[in-house]
Amino acid sequence: MNSLAPYAAFFMRLAVGGVFLSRGLDRIQGGIPNLSPGSLLVLLVIAIETVGAVCVLLGMWTRMWATARAVYTAVTIIAIKLPHHANFELEALLLAGAVTLMALGDGPLSIGIRFKKTA
């Protein structure tokens, strides 16, 4: 392992978190739905894409938010993109990034590292 490997999480968090946040803000600009059973899923997606993105960018609870994003992205690919033969390259890249963050976690350049207890 080279000396820069521990910092890979930082750059992956910036890339993946930035795209998540951009998509979440676009979704918010489209309008937040009125509360109904169907809109709860949209609100959950907005939370994953905005709150989750900010947490990922800061390096707080990265594995949890990356897992949520990986599940959402996999469902999007399987349920929406593949049946309609739509391009899913971006979603596949985001899925790979989320899975990578699940493995790497917060990394040493994160806010979350300050709250972790050392053994």
C-alpha cells in the first residue's frame, strides 16, 4: 500500500458526495411533494441525496450514507434504467463510488475522525 492510499477516501467522498448533492438540490428545486404515502419515498431520496451528501462530503457516517445511496442506485438501475434500455453509465459509476466508500469509510481527512474513539 502506498502512502497516499489512506487519502483515497477523501477524494472519493468529494466526487461522489458532490454528485449526490447536485442531484439532491436539483430534486428540491423541482419541488418538495405534499405529504402522502407515495411522497414519503421521494422525501427519503431527497434526504439521501442532500443530507447524506453533506455528511459524505464532511466524512460523517460515510458508510451508512454510502450504503443507503448504493441501495437506492442499484434499485434505480434495476427498476428504471434496465427495463427502459436507458443509459445507466452515471448510475453505475455512482454505485461503484458508493460501494467504494462503504469499504473505505470516512478516511483520515474527515470531520468524523474527530468523534471516533481511539483504542
